[in-house]
Amino acid sequence: MKRVIRGRLRVLGALPAALALVVALPAAATADSDVVFTIKDERIGESSGLVASAQHPDVYWTHNDSGDSPRIYAIGKDGATKATITLSGVDARDWEAITVGKDDTGKPAVFVGDIGDNFHGKWPEVWIYRFAEPATLADATVKPTRFRVKYDNGPRDAEAMLMDPRTNKLYIASKESDGGLYEQPEQLSTTGINTFRRIAAGDSTVTDGAFAPDGSRFVLRGYFSATVFSAPGKQVGPVSVPLQRQGESVAWSADGRSLLFGSEGKGSQVRRVELKGDNRPDSVRNAPGGGAKSDAKSDEAGSTAGDKSDGDSAADKTKTYGPGLLAVAGLVLLFFAYRRLGRRGNRD
């Protein structure tokens, strides 16, 4: 009975946030996007994190939210699983994020964040696991390094973890009404507690985040919106996101030109949205053909094509139907969130 009560309390606690999303939906906009791949592995029903491999082109690491064994999956551009890596000696309590960086020797490493906390303070500490990214894609079991994590202002509920490739520093974005961006201490310790310090305000619906390959930009996404930053607390601009069942993940493309958005659900799609203007990282904007003139030509071409069209333009259709579609999506999200959290409550 206590398990059921805890599960129902969790559901009730999630309803205000979900309702707030529905109310805010008319202000959002859907994005023009392309499907990069569809996840084929039926074991992946709650993909909650996504990051491009540092060693294997067109391969992305992902993992389930909860209810799975402690394993991550390497997904190829065809949507098939290329390798499954199991982490020994740990539990997958509430895995919410994944990123890549380097270990203490400078070799590529994968970081998994067991940082979810639906009760906003139930867990006295959370954990980050690190293991060497395999040079060869094959099923394997590895022993990860564990980092114990707390926050300087008390327990937080978080779903976003990202790493600056320039400094190899980790950041966590909490998902609360007083959400914030937290930075790791100067050096991560494997023996003591690592206290992450709040360095900037955040949004209440952040579900994931990622740094650009050159580190000059990072993005934080929510269910129906995303924002690009040039530094903590310094917004560059919004990015429209694809309409998805439950948008949980975001990754930067290897070339820095696009963002990839993922969602929960079996057979979920990962969709690409091309970045424009100052939202693009420095390495793209400063590259030949990557300046403002290219954007102007692209915009002009799009405008001309729209003028010649006999019907409504895509932009007009988005303005006309987008809010309604998003409102329906919000209600659907509310329904699935209720069912999903209810199932979690029954498992606890």
C-alpha cells in the first residue's frame, strides 16, 4: 500500500508541471526537421539521453530512463543497435542524461547521469558514472568510475547533463520552478562528495542539454522549446523543436550545424533541426560560406518560393495550426505522463 501511495503522490506532483506546459503551448512553434534515424531496438522504450560518439562516426549513445538494467546502447544511422554496454556494480535508478568527454588520461569517455529525483529532494545524493568509450563496437560489460554528487543549495531534480569540450567540465541543469545550471568542482573526486555549484538561473522544463563540438555554444531543451547559450546565463536565441511524443533528449551533430532531438517511446525517431544565424557555433559561422550572407540568401530563396506558391506557405500553416497541434500534444503528454508515473509508483 505504501508503494501505491508513493506512486500516486508522484503523479500528483507532476500534474502541475504538465498542466503548465499545456497552458504555455500556444506560444511555442514546431520546427522543420528531418528524420535522422528511427530506434529499432525494442528494449529502448524510454530513450532519455542522446550523444554522438567521439570515436565512431554516425553512432549515438542512448539509454533508458528507468526500469532497465544498467546498460547503454550504441545506435547507428540505420537505427540498429551496434553494441550494448552493461555497467557492472551499479543500478539504473533514474538515468536521465549521457555525454562524452575525456577521462583522466585524456582518452574518450562516456558519462552517464543517474540524476533524476522526482520528489525534488528524496535522494541525499546522485551519481555520475564514467567509463572509457570502446574503440570497437561490441557488446561488453565494464566497471565504471563512480562520482558522488550533491548541489550547493540542496537536492535537485535534474534531467540534463552536458560537458564543455574545451575544459572537460560537467554541468547539470535542474528541472524545477527555481531551476538552475550547476557546475562541477575544479576536479572530480572518486572518494568524496562532488558539490556542484549553481552558476546561472534555468528553466523549469529542461529535459536535456548539449555543448557544440567546439564548445562555443550549448543548448538546453524542454518538451516543446530549446534555447542556445554562448555562456551560462547568456542566451543567444530560441530554437523551434520537432513535435514529439515526449521530447527528452538533444545532441549536437558532429559538424556543429544541426541539433538532433530525441523522444521516449518504442520506435522513437531522432530528428534533425538545422541551426541558423548566431545559434550556430563559432566553428560553423567562421567557416567559408558560413556567414550571415549565406543565411540571407537562404532566407531570400525561401521567401521567393513562398511567394510563388498557390497555397499557404509552411510558415503560415505553422502559425495557423501549430498552437492547436501543440495543445493537443500537451494533453497527450499529460495523459502519458500520468500513466507512466503511475506505473513507476506501482513499481516503487
